Amino acid sequence: MDPTVLPDPWHTLHELLAAMDAEIEQVYVERGIEGVRPRFAYPLIRLAHTGPLTIRELAQSLGRSHSAISQTVAAMRKEGLVTSEPGPDARTRRIDLTERGRSLVPFLEAEWRATHQTVAELDSEVPYAMTTVVEEVRRALERRPMRERILHHLADSDPPR
């Protein structure tokens, strides 16, 4: 049987996160801010507080992968929010805010706080707070990692040769 015909346990989570991001982006549009994605807020705010950083430094400071931040920086550069200049060596680039990027930071910080208040509000409205559930899942995976759990369920399945 094709396992992809069964309900995807990830679908609702991905759908929920995408819908929440779309709502945040709609707030930006309603405020006249075009071309800014919710995923830009974290790095833009951080750069406003730290000054120029290499992609590696920015990724480390945000707890994100180099690849993810590199893609986000490319998208932000395309929207005129950041600049990318040669860094201390030939392999690095220093990322800094443009005037447009800097001008958005006060609003993004206010939206960040409002979003955190909204999450707290949602947590109080549902029987199982999202933040608590996420933390409990994280702890469960610390006790027994996802890889180990998958391998357990794969015990009877041999890979092709």
C-alpha cells in the first residue's frame, strides 16, 4: 500500500505555521510594508542591535543553519533590506542593514512583541499550550532521539541493495 495515501502527521503543523506566517505578513501589507516576510524579522532586528555580521555569525546568533540564513539574506538583499560586502577573508560576506531595513526595525520589534503576546494569549485559550507541547516534545526527543525512534520502526525493513 502507498504510505502517502495515509494522513500526513506533519501536514497540519506545516499548514498551521504557514497560515500564521501568512497572517503576520498580512499585518505588514496592511501597514504598507511590501516585500517583507515574517522570517526576515529575526535577522533584521538582530542586525540592528549588533551591527554588521557575517552570515555565519548571524546564523550562530539566531540558532539557525548557515544555509537557511544564507537563503534569507539573499531574499532580504533582493528586497533592499540588507547589503552584503566582502568580509575579513575572501570566503565571507558581512551583512548590514540598508536604510530601508533600519527604518523597519522599530515596527518589526513592536510586531515581535505583539506576536509573543498573541502566542501567550493562544496558550491560555487552548487546553494544551503550544509552547508547553513543543517543550515536552523537545524533552521527549532528548530522552530518545527521532533517529532512534525511526530506526526502531524500521527494524524489519531492509534497504535495497
